[in-house]
Amino acid sequence: MIPALLLIVAAVAYRIVTGLAITSGSTWLSNFAPLAAIALCGAAYFPARYKFTIPLIALFISDIVLNIHYSAPMLDPLIGGRYLALIVVGFIGLAVANRPSWKTLLPASLAGSVLFYVITNAFAWLSDPGYAKNFAGLVQALTVGLPQYSSTPSWMFFRNSVLSDLLFTGLFILCLKWGRTPAPARATSALPRPI
């Protein structure tokens, strides 16, 4: 559990650093964040009282820092949509909690990425007056977004989300496996093997 908690602290720091770096022109980092992976794996692995609290607290802490930096409000439909999407991803983690493994968590991570993307972009479409409130406006929200907000189209956010969710889910699984392996076994596995 300790390696997983350390990974979460690192993930919050990572989200803050990349969120601040985007203003310096690093748009390729847009939405390359670990929070959906934390919501998925936290719900699959953590004890009951931490399954949803740790991922949501991690998001809340990083939101405070980033929203202060960007002078953005903490109460906004888009932020509510992001929290709702993470809760949905957490429920996917609960669905695989009885059999967490690479075989179940990586497809669950892909499903979580898709749901997170659809939910957050649907909230953007519904709440932003720049989108036409019809099917074409929804397609715009899911593909290119609004040009006044970023030169990065929303499909790139989805691509980055899928890649980061798979990467951080894999890291989370490795941290938990490493944390559950007894120290002598970890030391033995690190020794070079004779040829």
C-alpha cells in the first residue's frame, strides 16, 4: 500500500507540474495525467474506505493548485463533470476488484478512458455556449473542440488520456506487486542470474 500511496503523491505532483508546463507551450502534455488510472486501480486495490476518497482527494489537491494558477473557479460544470467521470471510472475498478490483473485492468483502463472522455466532453458541450446544442456541436466537442481555448484538438486529449491511463495503470500494478513481494524475494530477484 505504501508504494501505491507514494505513486499517488508523485502523480499529484506530476499533474501539477504538467498542468503548469502547458502554459509554456508544451501542449503535447495536455491531458497526459494519472488520475483516471488512480481512480481505476484505487477502486480495485485499496481498502473500502480509501477506494474513492484517495483518488478524489488527489484530484481536489491538484485542482486547487492549478485553478489558483489559472484563476479558474473551483465550482464549475466542467469540474463537476471531471469528478463524475472519475467516480464512473472508479466503479469500473470496483467491477474488476475481485480479479485485478493485467488482463482485467488494462481493458478496464481503456473503457475508463473512453467513458472519461465522453463524459467530460459532453459536459463541455452542454455547458459551453460556444458549442451548438445539436449533434454537430457534440461531434465538434468530441473531435476538434473550440479553437479559442487551445490549438490542441480534443481528439489529442483523448489520445493522451488513453496513453497515460495505460502507462499509469501499468505503473500502479507494478508498484502494488512490488509492495506485496517480501523484501528478501525482491532482493533475490534483483541479483544477476548465472548464464
